[in-house]
Amino acid sequence: MRHLRAELATLNRPLTWAVMTAAALFCVLLAIGGADNARRAVDDTGGGRSPSCAVMRLPAGPACAQALAIQKRRIEEEHAAGTRAAARTAAQLDPIAAGAEAAGLMASLPGALAVSLLAGGHIGGEWSGRTLKNVLTQNGRRLRVVAAKLVSLWIAGVGLVCACWTCLAVAGPVIRAADHLPDPHQPTHHAVTWAGTQFGRSLVVLAAFAAIGLLAGVVTRGTIGTMAASAAIVLAMLIAATLPALGRWTPATWVQGWMGFAGGQESIGSLPDNFWSRFIDTGGTAPGHAMGLAGVTGLLVTCAVAAFVVFRRLDVTG
Amino acid sequence: METVRCEGLGKTYGRAVAVGDLNLSVEAGQVYGFLGPNGSGKTTTMRMLLGLIRPTSGRAWLNGRALPDPAGLAHVGAMIEEPAFHPWMTGRRSLEVLALYGPPFRRADAVAEALGKVGLTSAADRKVKTYSQGMRQRLGLALALMRAPSVVLLDEPMNGMDPAAIREFRATVRCVADSGTTVFLSSHQLTEVEQICDRVAVMTSGRVIAEGRPDDLTTAVVRVVLAPADRAAARTLLSSSFPVRAEDSDALVVGSGDGHAVNELLGRGGVWAHQIRVERSGLERAFLALTGPTGEEVEDDAASPR
């Protein structure tokens, strides 16, 4: 616990606060854009009148009447879909349900990149700043040092989710009202379940991102190298997921499966709840929650063990 | 009791030998100087003793415990090369956070006491990024001393310190050693090493080539100042027992450290000197002779016009 306290004290630094602020700002700006998208979807489909027979270049008569009926039905369906999407967006901006939005964003590409930045400073920075020798001469138990680094980085990732959730909880109702989004009529317990489930799932994904950052730090031994290597690993995971046949067996699809992100174009809505699964080929069935959890946990353990093995044998010359 | 012992300790990087077959022994309570040119293996040796670098051969012990011994570091203080701290933290906070990595202090004011020992109390609550290099060195020294360790390893501790700070450092080291702590330090400040250290080892190319008390490594001569008219007679008397050379018009330099013997020889011969003084050549000359080009090359370099 003393090691963890030391690492958390070290994380109380300008980089951490800057990354948290940037993540929260990103979430709020995304929410503003998403709410605007939703309002436009309703407005663009709501006031539309059916075109006339002359516009459709049909003579007045049964054929034109049938065409008008089809057009009217299509417009009504589009308006209903737009209204449903707007209601869904409004639900996402509920103060409690915003936790699901925050968790989804941080358990996907934006969160992975934020954790990469934090790993660069917190782990790679020990080599770049030549401060690692101070730590190891106070306590040479390298397993404890690396475990404390991993846990503290994970806690910082969880802090990102909390910061984004807090900002969305405050800004969400304001944004919803400003864009006149329809009331989603969402029961509170549904919002709590939704947010709680996604928040809980994001904890495992964030731990995996932290383990990736730890491994990158121990291997590259520098701030910039850690940031770049972590980000590169995440991007490589996403690219690997697009490969035909292989996609189901890659870490990116395991994250998708565990978090329950909709695949491909289905994941793109007025307000995206993740920046992850849109890159993933939807051919075939996405892995379910169980396989996703197994995969993500395996990724976490593999990276953490590899980092410890490397760190234990490392000569600290800086 | 030996607090530091190395037997055949070595470290190679591929074909490059950083430290080769190092044998060393430091008794408790000693101030032990570790000298050598840049790249001789001093810092690598210290890092091996602290578990920062894994030796490729040999064994080492700290406080009687065979290395690696992570738990044993609780009784060891260290400052390796240029001390580095997180720039956004204050000096005091830096020590408090680093203290969390080790066992809890027995004394609640250990950090404040360590800062006081190195003269950083007034600057303790300033961020490290505002510190000068000398202040960072002192903060590193505070870090090494804050647990009241039984052995302290200091690598180039006086870098960046002004003369007043060096004098304070010398007093601090002496005080620490007098309390029974073993101090193992490396430095290029040879005049300071000569004043502080009980024993020194000279290292080059990864091996110890000389070891002993500073006096044992330096050479002494006797300078005799007398009337020019007596110089020839004095030279005849002394050259029967010692190597002698003339210097200036009124001085002889005798190749011996025994001023009494020189005085007795002159007295028996009826020659009376104005002044007889024993002079030590200094650790720097001995160090350069041991680690540099041959002694003749060193003297030729010194004599050649610039």
C-alpha cells in the first residue's frame, strides 16, 4: 500500500490533470455535437411535406395516390427513426446514464490514447527523468514497484472515466435542453443498470490499456517511446481486427465483445458511445461477453507478466 | 566487520568489460574513497552493489548480506551520479514520497532532519525545478541519509557544489562516519578525498590497481633550504644515503619522507639548514601516475610549453 501511495502521489502532476481535462473536454464537445446531430435528424425529417404529383412527374390518379402514400409512409418512418435516435441521444445525456457514455469512450480509442499519454509520463518518464534509481534504491523489490505502477496507472484510467462522467452529468441536461431533445422516458433503474454495467466492464479494459502502457514503458524506457509504442499497439490491434477471418481472434474484438459495442456502421449514431467497433469488420458474429472478458483478461495478464519479466532482468543505467 | 565486500565482481556488456574481477573490502565505520578516471567502472560497481545492475560474475555483500538483497537496502543510503527528482514536487515532498517506497521511519521528523543536515531547510518547500545543481546534489545527499543508514554509497557527491558547500559536505561526511556509518564514495575532487577518506582504491579499466591509505599512495620528499654556500656540502652529505636534486639556488629536494633522518645527517656533518620541510606529492599526482600515461609522459606534458 505504501508503494501505491507513493505512485499515486507521483501521479499528482500537471500531465495527469491536463490529460483528464482534455478527456473531459472531448466528451463534452462530442456530446454537444451529438445532440446537435440528433436535433437535425428530427428537424430534417419532421416538417417535410409529401411532394406533389407534378414533382413526382406522375399524372393525377391512382398511381400518383399510391406513390404519395409510399412517400408519406417513408417520411413518417424517417421522422420516427429520427425521433427515436434523438430520444436515445437524450437518454445517453442523462446524468446517470452518462456514465455508460463516459465508460464506452474511455474503454475505446480515446481512453487508450489518454492512458498511453499517462503511461509515457508515469512509467517511461522514470527512465527519461532518471528517477527510477531513486525508487529502486529505496526498495529493490521490483515486483512491488511494477505492480504499484500498473495499479496506479489503472486508477488514473478509472479517474478519466469518473472525470468524463462528472462533466457529462453536469453538461448533459444543459445540452439536452438547449437542443430541445425529446424526453427519453428512461426509468432511473435502467440508467443505473446501463451505466453501472458499462462502468464495471470498462475497469477491465482500462486495466488492459494500463498493462499495455506498462509493457511499452519497460521495453522502450523513455517518455516518448512509451507513448508512441502504446498508441501503436492499440492501433495495431484495431488494424488486426479488420483482417478477414482473423478479426474474431484479436484483442480489439475481445474489447468489443466484452463492452458490447455494436459492430461496424451500427456503432455510429448521433452520439457515438465508443470509438472502437466502427473499425471492426462485422462479417461473422462478434464474440460474446464471456469470450470478450477472457480475451481482455488474457491480454492484461500477458502484458503485465511480460513487463515484470523484462523489468526484473533490466539493468538500470540511467 | 566488513560492510562492503566484493569477490571477483565483474560486469561485461558483450565484449566490453566495464568491471573485471573486482576484489574489495571496506570495514565498518570507514570513509572509503573510490577513485578512477571516467569510464573506469566506479559507477557500474556502485550500481551492482545497489542491485541496479546485475553482475555477470563474482559476488558481493553489503552489511554481511549476499547480494542481491532487496530487503537489505532499507539500511543502505545511496546517491548515484547526478540525483534526479520530479521537477513539479518540492524538495520535502520528494523525500516524503520516496520514503514511502521503503519501510516506515522510526522518527517522524526524519525528512526534516535530513534536510537540515544538508542545509536545505529554507528551500525545502520550493519546487525542485527551481533548485540549482548544488541544491539538487544536497537533496540527493539528504535522500541518502534520511534513513540513518549503516552504509552510504555516494557517487560524485560534490559535483556542482561551491567551496562552502564542499566544506559543509566534508563535515557532514565526517559526522556521519563518526556515528559508525560506513561511507563509500567516488569523486574526482582528489584534494577532498585526501582529507575525508580513511582508505582509497584507484580503479582503471574495470580493475582496482592500487588500494590503501591516502598517505600510502602518495610520495613524500624533504625540502631543505639553506645558505647557498652550504649547498654543495649538504648535497655531498645527503647523497650518500638518499637521492638528492638541487632546486633554485638555495634548496635541495631529498627523496625521503623522513625529515628527522635528513636533519640528523646534516647536523652530524656540521651543516645547518634554514628550513627542513616534509612535502607530500598529493593524491592528484599519484592518481595521474597510476591511471594516466606513464609518469615520464605526464612530466613531459607538464614541462612542454603551451
